[in-house]
Amino acid sequence: MRILITNDDGINAPGLEVLHGIATDLAGPDGEVWTVAPAFEQSGVAHCISYTHPTMIAELGARRFAAEGSPADCVLAGLHDVLSDGPPDLVLSGVNRGNNAAENALYSGTIGGAMEGALQGMRSIALSQYYGPGNYALDDPFEAARAHGAQLVRDLLEKGIWQDREYGVFYNVNFPPVAAQDVKGTRISRQGYRHDVNFTVDVHYSPSGRKFLWVKGGPQHTPTAPGTDAAVNLEGFISVTPMRADLTAHEVIDTLAERFG
């Protein structure tokens, strides 16, 4: 198996090393794992692409490249430059440091990389490691992802639904904030919604009096609806959320059409 991996935490992020291990396990001794990841952290860039300026790419080692761009840029570079001799069988993005459940999914560069893979017709999965009291003090906070990641991806490759229509399915996987031995299983779940949790800004002033804004997120352990991604993560389960790049609110189309005559 030939696998392309990327992330949004940057080429030197520990989660990318975890993902490389997962991909190596999946690829097998005769397979190939290719890394094309951002040269610098790109958290929160969602599905951004560098449409108005070029992206510099550098080879750092065997099958290892860094690109000065977003995760989606890296997938484009991987598919159309680095692996121009033949496409991968799978695109993996992550393992993100922190969860990409609920509203975080809309901002996530990790998910943006997987989304670009899906738009390019590739089987694609985003993987993230929830942080919390059950794992942040461990020697390896990514323990749950490291231990369960390869089998989870195998299950998705065997049982998942993929390019079934114009906007094919890709998957958002979040590993719970617990030690590997405390993972209770896997739940297929909808994207949740954290009520009264959103991004805001903190205002700061430099010594020269210039105003700067720091974007900050809200509490990450606010429960979402039962059975949704963050809720099952906080209960100790791996969440698997099927997604599409189609942003249409299909359920209101007919009603709107009637109202507009």
C-alpha cells in the first residue's frame, strides 16, 4: 500500500511521528509511506489553499517533504508533484494534538487536508487525539491513537463508504482523552455542537501601544448531544464521523423553494 500523510501541526510535530508509525504498520514491508507536511504549524487554517502565491517545497529525507503552505497545499503537492508517478492508495492527516470534534472540525487544518484528498478522489481520513485529564500527563499523550490507530483505519478501509457520489465521503476520527487501555471501543457519530462555546479574541497592547488580537477557543470538555463526537470521546470511545465537502443544507431546500415560489 502507498500512503500519503500530512498534518497541520507541522513537519516536526510529535503527532506526525505517531501517524507515520500507523501508516507504516498499514503499508506493510512492501509498502511506501510518503510525508508532505507544513514547514510551520498551520492549525486553524481549515481547507485553505495558497491560491495567490507559490508554495516552496523541500525534500528533508527519504520520502519526507516540507511545504510552506497549508495541509491542503501539502496534499496537492503530494498528489501532483511528489507522487506524480502514481497516486497513493490512502491519504491520512494528523495525528492532531487536540480534538477536532464539534465546531473545531470547521476550523481544522487536519480535516482540511483530508477534505482535499477526498476532493481529489482519494480515500482520506483525518485523525486527532483529544487531550484531557486522562492523558495529558502521560509519558505519551498520543497513546490511544498510537495503540488503536492502525486497526481503526483498517476497519474503515474494509467497512467504510468512500467515493459513492460527486462529493465523496471522508472520515474524521477522534481518539478519546484516556490511556490506550481505557479506550472502550468505537462509535459512529454525528458532528456535535458545544453550546455557548465559540472562538473569541483577547486584546493585548505592545510596548509601543499597538493593538494585537489573540484568537482563543472555548472549553473543550463541554458536553455535546448524546451520541455525537465530543460526547462519545469524553465517555472514552473513539468517534468516527463520516463527512462530505458538500456544505448544502439539503433539509431546507424544499421549504425555501416553496417560500420563494
